[in-house]
Amino acid sequence: MSEIKDIHLSGSFPRIDAVQALKHKVYFWQPMSSEFLDTSIEFLKGVGPQRAEALKKELGIFTFGDLLHHFPFRYVDRTKFYTAAEATADLPYIQLKGQIKSLIIKGDKRRKYLIGRFEDSTGGIELKWFQGAKWILSSVKLNTDYILFGKPSEFNGQINIVHPELELASEAATGIASTLQAVYNSTEKLKARGIDSKGILRLQKNLQLIFPTSFPETLSIDILKEHHLVDRKDAFVNIHFPENVQKQKKAEVRIKFEELFFLQLKLLTQKLIRTEKYRGFVFGTVGDYFNRFYTEHLPFPLTEAQKRVIREIRQDCGSGKQMNRLLQGDVGSGKTMVALMCMLIAIDNGYQTSLMAPTEILANQHAESLRGFLGEMGIQIALLTGSTKAAQRRKIHEQLKDGTIQILIGTHALIEDTVQFKKLGFVVIDEQHRFGVEQRSRLWTKSDQPPHVLVMTATPIPRTLAMTLYGDLDVSVIDEMPPGRKLVKTVHRSDSHRLQVWGFLKKEIELGRQVYIVYPLIEESEKVDLKNLQDGYDAICKDFPAPKYRVSILHGRMKAADKDFEMQRFLRKETNILVATTVIEVGVNVPNASVMVIENAERFGLSQLHQLRGRVGRGADQSYCILMTGAKLGNDGRLRIKTMVETNDGFKIAETDLLLRGPGDTEGTRQSGMLDLKLADIAKDQQIVIMARDSGIKLLKEDPHFQAPANQSIREKLKQIMQRAGNWSRIS
Ligand code: ADP
Ligand code: MG
């Protein structure tokens, strides 16, 4: 109880009820009031109103809990000693033991500095102080053992350390210098208020001194035991003040597990709520449309993977539960046909369907190919995009309301409020990573009972990320390409090989093939981008002169009708080369195009490069992807290009992408706001992700409503999280 008394005496800390605290000590896994963690940071010793203000503004630290969750980004090993002979400039920090042999003031009147000579038995290095010379001269003892700590650098071929930390060896034995020392992020403004990394460390220490005896636990004893996790207090102590490396690692695993566990639990619970709350339309029969299409109109035999996925979807839609399924399939694996056949099942059962695409080009293309596939089957298809004329739009709205239209294809225009269906039963969202969570959720309002939803993506997502981003979706995978496809040959060429590349393009064009040349979007300035593209276009027109060659241009700033016009010309083989920005990245299908040239390829992300490459290799011809770069490449750029040259496997590419960029950058995650992770990393902590997910599934199976006393702490924390998530729980 002594700690609690101390807290009372400090005066600035809100009172903790001793009886309550005692109770928690006995039942420590019971939810404790989070009073301690919610205490304003202002009341911590060493903070006060002004620093509190700065901590809030600069680091978002409002409470004790926030400070505890401000984790070190690395540790300095104060147990390891180097020798002077081992000191090199590429070491981040070193700790040495030895003596200072001399101290001399150098420089001129304008700028004086202090030079010291430090030696151990292996050799010596130079120490430098630009400030505080007087104090050093008066306090440092020559020829006495010191422990020295600092960042070595090289100057005039000599190793030196600027402003080293010094500690008398005789005094160091008990100090903080004997453990791993946490290093924290801080900001210039905080440093000006004395809160640098060391300052934060001091605050952490002050906080640890007033930890309540019973620290609020968030996991159950069962889970702690099963995964050999340390308790929460232990974790928070050892993440900031590790006793040793093992304890620090254990603390890290515990905290990462907690983050990932609650994330998974949130997703799993949302899924549970959805299946309990929403009934699904039952597609009981496979009827005339499906069967007629299958026997009379299917232009090619389905791959086994396509058949399997159609079966999976059919099963879902007949189960009485509302389906939310993610369909992953590499570029060109034939997702559209799967979508179409499932829509036919919905139509057979008397429902309307819709197919939403992220761009007008793609929506147009879908409309055309679906019309082509369905031929004279008498199915009513409509296309609704931003450029649909008002009169036509009104007609479509009416026909949706009275149920005439059976398939509606379109862009975002689909989710405008005026669009009302009579009986919408099945929704397909193509290239879903382009859509925000918000947009997807608005589809739900189109009918009282939510339709079945199939989201399709050609950006393969590694398993652990899929678990996290789409943890509440079921996942189907098309892992097989239609037969006869040749792998796209991918090469890397530098700008100095341009003539050869152009020669190759001319040969391909002579064989009747077509070529894409893509320029990157450099987000900082659209004007510059457009100029790059225009300059490139002009140069290409010169190198590929009319009338022998015909070149068209396509970019996002063009009017929809113009874009469509250029796309159609290319599709009809009226132009040989399409110079474009990434507007063609998604889904565009021109089977006769056999070469994809990507300019400044190092500027593109991996998944984008893979998408672009997927625009070729869609016909029977051997296709090529040529990645053009300057001579100089950064490390990441080089690895991206290398990965592209080495593999065509979208999943391998996605894994590399995740490791290179981190999940925060993966398309779709930025807007999802779902990854509230401070310590865990979906890419690097895949094992813990899986552990957390399995643990969540097990818990929900055993105690779906968190009724067991042992699970009350989990329930409390989850409740907070779900409240914060608000309406998002309804979102697919
Ligand atoms: P994605 O999965 O990238 O959306 P698409 O649906 O556009 O791929 O299909 C790519 C091309 O492959 C299209 O021309 C499509 O008609 C064709 N295709 C789809 N399934 C098969 C199949 N089983 N056999 C042959 N070609 C197919
Ligand atoms: Mg597609």
C-alpha cells in the first residue's frame, strides 16, 4: 500500500480509492477503472501545464496512457563495450572504457573548441567539444577511468566523437548505464522545452514510480498463459526500462500481440454482428439464364479455379446469410467472367445486379464486354457514369426503380442518392482497392436488406495483410491463369538504350502489334506531369512519324468523351502506340497490345508496375514489359525493378511490396483508418498476426458474448474500440 500513499502525498495526482485498488489486486484480471491511464499528463511530476501543452501538440500525448504508449524506436546497448581500435564511423553509437590523456583548447577568437585525447589499451580517438569547454576543463579528471558514450564519426581520416557523454567508471556501476537505454522520438519544439529523448525517458521514469500496484490488464489469464505472454505491467516496465534483451523482447511481443489481438477481435466481431443481424437474400435456384449462357454463349471453357470460386459464391448466396466476399485473382485471371456468371444466378432468382468500376474507361469496357458475352440473351444492361446525359440518366433511374434493368454497370455515379433499385440482390465492386470504405458502405443503403457483395481485386494482398485489412470478409482466390497465356517477358533498360528499344517497338508494330508507353504521375505537380507526358508524346511522334505510325495520347485530365475516343481508336487498332499516364493501369483490356514500356519505372510502386504489366500478355502473342530508368537507381528502386524482372507472381510481388513500403502505404489502407498500430508491423510480425487471429477466433467460439468473468477485461477494451469505430462496424 505504500505506493498508494505516495501518490496521495504527491498532491498533483487524482485520488485512487485504496479499497478499489486492493480489490483489483485480488482480481487483477478484472477490468480496473482506467483512471490511472486516463489521468492528464499535466499532473505527472516534471510536466506541468506548459510542457503538457507541448506534449499534446507535438506528440499527441494527452494522458499517462498516451505517454506509456509512446514507445522507444530503438535502444542503446549500454552493456556492450567497444575498444578504441574497433571504433568506425558506421557504428551508430559506441561505449568505450578508458582514460582522457589531454585536453587542449584550439581554434581562433571567433570560434574556439576543445580537443581531448581518449585512450584505452588498443589505441586512441579524438574527442571534440564546441561548447562548454570551461566546464569540461574544470570537471574532467585526466588519467582516470571513464565510461564514454557517443556517435563516432570520421574527420580528416581520424575517428572522433563530438560531445561524448562521460561517466566516471567508479560511479557507473549503479547508473542507468548498465542496461538497454530507450531512445524516443521527440521534436524541435519539445527539445526547446527540455524534452528530448532523455527528457522523455525521465518522464517515463516518473510515471513508473507511481504505477498502481494493480495495473489494468486487458487480456485474460488464459490467453497470457497460452501464448506465454508477460502481463501488461511487466510489458510496460520492460518496454521502457528493459532489464535485459530477453525481457525487452518479451515486452515487445506482449504489446504487439495486444495491438493485433484487439484489431483482429474487432474485425471478427464486426463479422459476427453482421451475420447475426443481416439476413441474406436466398438464391435458391440456378435457372434458365445461367444454364443457357453456360451451354450456348460461354466463349471458352472455365478454368478449374473459376469454377471453384463460382461454386463458393453460389453456396454463400444460398445460405441465407449475407455474403461479403473478396475475390483475389492476378491480373488477367478472368475475374470478370466469374462476376458475370454469379450475376446471372442473381437474375435467375429475380434480383437486380450491379457492377461498379473505379474509372469510366473501365466501366465502358465492362459494359461492352458484358454486352458482347450476353449477346441476344435479352438481358437488360445499362451503363451509368458521370458523362451519361440527363435524359438518359432519368430513364435509367426509372428503369431501375421498376425493375426493368437487370445489370447496372457504372462508376461512382452508382452510389449517388438518386439511384434506387427495385430489388438489388448482388453487387460486384471491381478493383476494390480504389474505393474508400465510405463509398462501399453507401451501397448498403440501396436496399433495406443488404445485397450480397463481391469485391474483386487484382492487387494480390499477402495473407496476413488480407487478414487484417479485410479480416471480416471471406476470401476466394483464382490461382490459375486461363490456358495458352505466355508469361510477359520483362526487361530493364536504361535511357541510353532508347534507340534499341524504339527499334524493337517498330519491329513489333510491323508485326501488327500495339504498344503502350506509360509516364509516371509525380504527385507534387500536375502541371509538370502533364508537361512530361506532352514532351514524351512529342518526342515519340517525331521518332515514330506519321503516316507510317499513329500515336495517341491519354491522361486523366482529358474529358471523358475524349478519353473514350482515344481508347476506342486504340482498341480498333487505328493507332499503334498509346502514350498514357496511369489512367490505363486498372483493368484495361486490349488483347492485341504486346509491349508495355514504362518510363521512369523506378518512380512506380511495385503493385502499380505489376498492374501496368498486366495490360499486356492478354492475347496469344508473346508480350514484353520494358522498364526504362535512368542510370542511377536508389536501393528501393533497384529492388523493385529486380523483383519485376525476376517474377510474374503477383503474390510474391505483393510480399516484397509490403516489406518495402510497410502496410501503411498499401493502397486502400491509408483511407481505411483501420491500422491503429503503434508497435506491431503487419509485414514483419506475420507470426504474431496469425497467433492473434487464431486466438481471437478461439475466444469468439468459446465465449461469443464475452460473458465469462475471465474475459471481462477483454470485453471492456473491445467496447471502447468498437465505440471509437462507430458506424464503421457496418462496413464490408
Ligand atoms: P481480370 O481478372 O484481370 O479482370 P479479365 O476478366 O479481364 O481479367 O480476363 C482477362 C481476359 O481473359 C479476358 O479477355 C477474358 O475474356 C479472358 N478469359 C477469362 N477467362 C478465361 C478462360 N477461362 N479461358 C480463356 N480466356 C479467359
Ligand atoms: Mg478486371
